[in-house]
Amino acid sequence: MKWYFVAIMGLSLTVTSCKNENKKELLSEIDKMENTLDSLETVANDTTRYGSKDIVTSVRETILKVKNNYMPDTIDYVLADQMNSYKEIRKAISKNSGNLAKAKQTIPEVKIKLDDLKHDIENGVNDRDKYEEFINYEKSKISEIKQVLSYYIETTALYYDRYDSLHPIIENIGDSLQNLPND
């Protein structure tokens, strides 16, 4: 009878210790994911870049200035290409700002889910066998946020560089056309 009792105690200690290690492992994984989300949130809220609304407004006003004052006798293909490329900046930046908004909205939602999951794991609530599945699901959401932010940053950088190169040219053309005497 003593051996039976000792065997049961040993088995329960083994099972309990495995669950505690798994619990620590899962909580460690959640901590890593929370750190990743904090980093992504910092990137999403970075205010050192141009404001996309400012650039869109600037492009719109500059294009309007050129359109109102440009009366060509012939087609200038170089200027036409520059204007088309310049117009594309406004459209691309406007569309791309939606990606940033999605990331900013999703990050807090995932943080809440991770907090709930962490609470469940710490207290052994809900289906313990599905903790890994829940963690993997949240990992996939974080991966999607990374991809959206990465795309946003790459696209924004591309069009901001284009803005930096074309804006002085187009603005100069608009200003010079506006200063011409109207005949």
C-alpha cells in the first residue's frame, strides 16, 4: 500500500512539474510577443516622418497651381511624365495611410488578447490543451501586423523620396507659371 501511495505521488509530481515548465514556456512566449508588439507600436506611432496629410495637401495644391496656369502650345513629354509621377504620390500615400491605421487599430486588440491569454495560462483557466493553438494564432496576427507595417514603411519611403525629388521641380514650374504676365 505504501508503494502504491509513493508511486501515485511521484507520478503526480512529474505531471505537475511538466505542466509548470510548459506554463513557464508559454508565459515566456507571450512576454516575447508583448515585447514585439511594443516595438511595432513604437514604429507605428513614429512622428519623426513627414505627415502624410501635409504631403497630400501640398501635392494637391501644387498640381492645381500648375493646371490653372499652364497653357501649352505643344506637349512637353518630360513635364507630363513628371506630373503623372507627382500625381501618383498623392494617390499612393492616401491609400497607404490605411495600412498604418489598420496596424494602429490591431496592435491594442492583440495586446488585450495576449493579456487575457496570459491570465488564463497563469490561472489554468479554459482548455489547457489549446493554449499553444491560441498562442500560434496570436503569433500569426503579429506576423501580419509586421508585414503591413513593413509594406507601409517601404511604400511610404519610396513615395516620400519621389516627393523630395519632384516637389521642388513641380513647385518651381507652378510658381514661375503663376508669375508670368497673362496676355
